[in-house]
Amino acid sequence: MLDGVNVALGISGSIAAVKVVELAHELRRQGATVRGVMTESAQGIIHPWAVEFATENEVVTEITGRVEHVELCGREGWADVLLLAPATANTVGKIAGAVDDTPVTTCATTALGADVPVVIAPAMHEPMYDHPGVLDAIDRVESWGVDFVDPRIDEGKAKIATEEAIVTATARATTEQTLADSHVVVTAGATAEAIDPVRILTNRASGKTGRAVARACHCRGADVTLVHPGGDVHYAETVTVESAAEMRDAVVAHTDRDTDAVVSAAAISDYTVEAASEKLRSGERRTLELEPTPKLLDDVREAHPDLPIVGFKAETSGDDGAMTEAARSILDRVGLAFVVANDASVMGSDATRTLFVDEEAVSEFSGSKRELGAAVAERLAAGVVE
């Protein structure tokens, strides 16, 4: 997600600075190289040696004759992005007023003047976050193109956003916006069919691939609607569903003339049953009458004949020829842009191996589901969404 990206990490004097070591590790796990910049107040909360350990680079604690702010964030500087995490109310206000009295604010002024992307993750007590002057400062800095990662409001505090949210915002700021101004609807996860008020029929899908696709599309600039059984995510508008019928209805409802693509990565139940109104007694033999569920892709295609749609097809044979044949069958029936075919054995795991199948060719992909999500988004940008 951040392969080859240089991140200058500015740290201010919030207690949330204690989370910086893990944040730096996560940025590096995603492929980034990180260099720390600290205010004096931040050094009273976390020692520069800890940041040096986490980044494996020397930490800037003062601006010297080396003009570190220009070296890092100037027009020919090292950084691809300046990430301020955490950023205090004091730091945000100073940036809004171009006040340069700490290494962090001096780097911010330099980055803004040099058109280096800036991402800010504020952290402070909630009354400070609600102060009209702080809100005005945030609005002003946002108007300059700076991305703010909204804090989590909890226990009277505007707590710093999650590592995942901060990493995603950093990736979006440094990724070419090839899906900008587009709307992509993505499905993810396993649907479930009620047998009674307690029991369900479902499958082993984790939803990792669909969520990775949604996140990757967001990083490329798309507005994403994620339809899945899970809860809210920070990178998409979410619609929570359970059954195949609910997922079908939600996708149809959220796919309009302004939608640019649908990616159906969910493992949708093929069969449903008539649910009992009360819990079925255990210890008794039962015969369930299985009824086919609506075909989401067919219904979306009927409503939108020209809409680019990407399908996923899981098989259990383990044979590439059989997976390709099954993928081509749905490709031709629905008129899909391409199909991602995989062996069902990867359900729930972080790694995957798939075949990309379109009208002209079959290509193999192996890697993490995060990387697969990026590959699907790249294909969308290159040949599907215009």
C-alpha cells in the first residue's frame, strides 16, 4: 500500500504520542520508509530513541544549520508525504497561522509551500476539538488541500484515529488518483440465511478480499459504497446486510446512473430456506427445503446494461482449467468486465492465489489479499472505469 513511499512523521505533545512506535511499525509494514520529527513537548512524552528504534532513522528534534525542514519537505526534499500524528490543537492552530516555532510546524509550512502532501491526525480533549478557533483552524488548513483523519470521540476525548485509518489516509495522499470522481459499489463477506431465530446457513468467507478492494479503490480516489455483513469502515459508506436477498436489494438500491462499477466479491448464499418463527427443537431429524436465492449479478446487469461489473468465482477443484471454465461461464452469461477466480481453500486466510479471467486472456496472481485488492483497483482504473 505504501511501497517505496517516504513518510516524514511529525509528532506533537499529545499523550497519543505513545502510540507512535506502533504507527511507525505499521507504516513500515506497508512498505514505507519513515523519518521522525518531534516537538519539544512530544519528547517529554516519548523519548526520541523510541522513535529512532521504530523508524530505524535519526529523529529531527531541532532545526539546525542542516535546514532539516527543507531537507525533508522542500521542493527537492526527501519526503513524499508529511504525516502529523498526533497533532495537538496548538500545532494545528500554528499551522493555520504559519507559525514556525517547532520542528513540526516548520516542516508543515515548508511542505505546504512545496506542494508536498500533508495528512493530519489530531488528538486532544473533546472540548478543545470543539473550540470554534480550533474548528476554524482545521477548516482553513483543509481548504489548502490537507487531509485530516477524523479522531475517535470517546470518554470526552478526541482520540487519535486508528493505525489503519491513518495508514489509509497516507496511502490515499500518495497514490495516483486514477479513480477520482468515480463511484464504486463493492460487496464483501459471507451472507447468512436464517433457519430459525437462532440458527443460520452461511459459509467460510471472511470478507477480507472485498474490504481490501474497497480500501484500494478509496486510496485511488473513488467514492466507495461497501455492502457487507460487517459494520462501518473508515474508507467507505457502509450498508450492513445479512441475507442474500438483503445484499441484492442493497446493491440494486445503491447502484444508480452515477455508479461507475460494481465489484461483487461477497460469497453470496446460493440457497435459502423458509425460516421457522420459533427455535427448532434439537435432537430431532430435520429436512430443509432449499430454495435458490436471487442472482445479484443478473439483477444488476438487467437494471444497468452497460455498467462495468467485476465478478468473483470460488471453486473447490483446485484445477486452473476448471476455475477458468467456471469463470468464463459467468463472464459470458452476465457480460462482466472480468472475473477473479480462486480456489475456495483460501477462505479466511490472508494469502491468496487467483486467476484474472477476461474475454482475451487469463493471468495468474499470487500474494496477500491486500495486494489482490490493489490489483483489482488497478484493473478497474486501467480498463473499466473511464
